[in-house]
Amino acid sequence: MVTVTPSGAALGARVSDLDLNRLDDAMFAAVEAALHRHGVIALSDQHIDEDVLVAFSRRFGKLEINVTSAFQHPKHPELLILSNRTRDGKAVGLADAGQGWHADNSYNRLPGRASILYALEVPVRDGQVLGDTLFADMRVAYKALPDDVKQRIEGRLAVHDFAKFYDDMIKNKGSKRPPLTDTQRAARPPVQHPLVMRHPYTGDTCLYADPGYTTRILGLPEAESDQLLEFLFAHETRDAFIYRHKWRLHDILIWDNCSTIHMATGGYRPDEPRHMMRTQVQVDAARMQ
């Protein structure tokens, strides 16, 4: 019997008494229901290989292949390696993923449904695990908006651009990741999504704008768009809406990209290993009609 223990914060829960090596349809239904209810869930004590991780991820939908094509698993291109480890002086994975509030794959025509991250190594210092991940609930954030702001954003579209987050990592955060090529930029042109999203799986109303990828609100003068986005970004990351996930070794963390935004906190050194595998699931196109 799968056990779901809520975090006590605005969102988040831990799922135990589950082994993905022996997953059946009833167990998956319980996991999916917990994700829809809590926005982000941690599956405890999972010992699986990459084949099981990919097969489990595909139960949620079609998997994204990262546009940069770097650090893909040699057997499964849908698996991205996130790691600060090196081998023969070269990075074995993306070391600086997620440092800044964002919703994964909001820059795609079909937005991201879920991200799944499997912790094979977590950084530890003096007995304390480092590298927490923060999540904010966009359902609660929408409900807490003033009525006049809800009226201003209802029915409006916003532009999401993959290059915004990527370029900012290089320009302002000292990332050593290579600049995007013209081909990579052309593969991920800016897209438009409603500022107020009806969740394609649950029907919940969600604020859908994130500091990482959202660049402007259509139909507003640039200055007004910038001012409103600044307000929305500050509002949605208030402490009352946030869950801080403290990693455990062999956690599989799953989060809903339609109803949450997230941010990696970092704070660990290169000699404090962090090594994880990630998949990203697209929303089913039929649910976006």
C-alpha cells in the first residue's frame, strides 16, 4: 500500500512503500494522483537503473530531448545527466542546472507536464545534505492574487523564451556552459502561453509565468508589461507558497510544471559530489485543445 505523507507546506509530499522495479497500474495511479494533489512528490529509497527510470517516466507522457544535446545518457537520449563530477578533466554532466526560478519547458509550444529527477549522489557537509530545491505553488499563488490583477491577466498571453534563462546563466551567473548556437536558438523560438492556465490534467487554475523564461505580456506597452511581470514574479515566490525539498540519497523527485515553478539553491563545492539523472515529460497535445 503506497503511503503519501504531505510536507506541511503549501505543496509537496513524500511517497513511501513503493518500489518502481515492481510498479503496477494501481501503484502508478496512486503516484499520479499524489502528484496532481501535491504538485511535487518524492519517492523514497528507489534503487533502479536507467531503463526503469525511462520506462516509468514514459507512463506520464512523451519525453523531451534536451535542445543542447550535451550530457545525454549514451543509451537513452531522453536522460540528461546533472552532475558536478568530472572524468579526465571533463564534466560528466550539467553542473549548474536550475539556478533561478523557472518552470521546465515553458519555452516549448507544448509545455512541460512533469520533470523527474533521480538522486544517485547528494552533496553532504558535516552531516548536512546540501543543494535543496525550492518549489512554489502556482495554484495557491493565483488564488492569492488581488482581484484587479486577476482581471488584468485573464485572457492574456505571455511570451516564453528558452534563450532568456540560458543566456542569463552565462552572462550574470558565471556559467561555463557553451553559448547557444544559431541552430539551437532556431530550434527553440519564443512561444506564447496564457498567463492564466487551466491545468490540462486537473482543471486547476494556475498562474503561468516564471522569471526564468517569461519575457513579456502581449497587448501591453513594454513598460507596463515589465512592471506587471515584476509584480507577478515577486508575488509567486512569497514564502507562503514555497516548499523546500531536502534531498535524500535515492530520492526520485517528480514535479508538475503546469502548477509549480522551482529553483535549485546550490551551495556545494566541486569536491562535494552531486550526481543525478533527469527526464522531462511533455503535456499531451490533445489536452491543450
